[in-house]
Amino acid sequence: MSNLTPRDATTRAADTDRIQVAQLLTEATAKGRLELGEYEQRLVKAYAAQTYEQLDRLTEDLPEAAEASHRRGASKPAPKTLLLAILSGFERRGRWNVPGQITTFTLFGGGVVDLRYADFTSANVDIHAYSIMGGQTILLPPEINLEVRGIGVMGGFEHNVDGTGTPGAPKVTIRGFSLWGGVGVKRKNRKPGGPEPSVP
């Protein structure tokens, strides 16, 4: 049950409040308290929520809500991330904190950035993706908003990505280029049971 006063309940929520509730829902799902379908329904509602009351309704039956201070606190974005694959590879999968800026670079190598099970710490995420005679794939869940600005020179930089995202959900902007390489961008549904195992 919410402890909000009527005045608090109608106070407009900020992006940071929505992100914190999304993290709380992800934690509850990881512990098996929510099935995948219900988790995704609540997640869409959390991103669309306008008030604290609407956010509270999505978490009031979860023990995690009592354990965490998930509203009115300034959310601290994760630090910038650099992922390199030079004659090698990188993978960022499973549950991890997505920063506001990620730079990926592949040279005679490959990489995967999977955002489907990750915790966003910023409402806007810039990914600078570069592939030179290498390749990388960026996977997004259905609700994330997307803008792709990259270019391919004798290579590919995928722009035709299915789906439109959910109003209020974080926005990912992908920039960069590929030279004799490729940057793939795909929406992919989550699977019951959590993230797919990493490929060695």
C-alpha cells in the first residue's frame, strides 16, 4: 500500500523515477516474482506513467518496493563504457547497467551489445559504434525507442529496424560507421527464463 499523501500521489514523475521503477521491476523478475509477460506489461506502464501514484501501483505488491527508495532520488547514471574487439571479441549480455554513452569498436573482431535484460540508468543513451573489417550486433527490447544515424562504407550499417518503441521509454541513438564491416541493429523479444547464454 502506498504511503503517499494525495498531494504526493498527483506529483508528476520524472524520467529518473520511471527508470528506478523499471529497475525495481527487473529485480523482481530476476527473483521470480513476476512472469515475463506481466513484467513487460508493467514495464510499458512504468515508462508511460505520469505521476508517483501510477508508479506506486505497479510495485505495491512487490517486497522490493519496501526495500528500495525508488522515487524522488537523483538517479546516478553508470559511467561511460568502451567496448573493444581488436582481433578478438566482446559481449555485454544479461543484467548490466546501461550508461548514457557507450562506444564500441571492432577491428578484425566482433561484438554483441544486448540491452534486453539490462538496467537503463539514463533516459537517453548514445551508442557510438565503429566496425572496420569486423562486425557487431546491438540487440534492443521491443519497448525501447530508437534512432540510427550510422553509415556504411563498403559495409553495412543497419537502419531498417522493426517496431517503434513505447512513449516514455528510454531512447537509444546509434551513430558511427562501418568500413568493410557491419553494424547490425535488431529488436528481439526477451525469452522466459532470462538472458540467453553467452557464446564463447
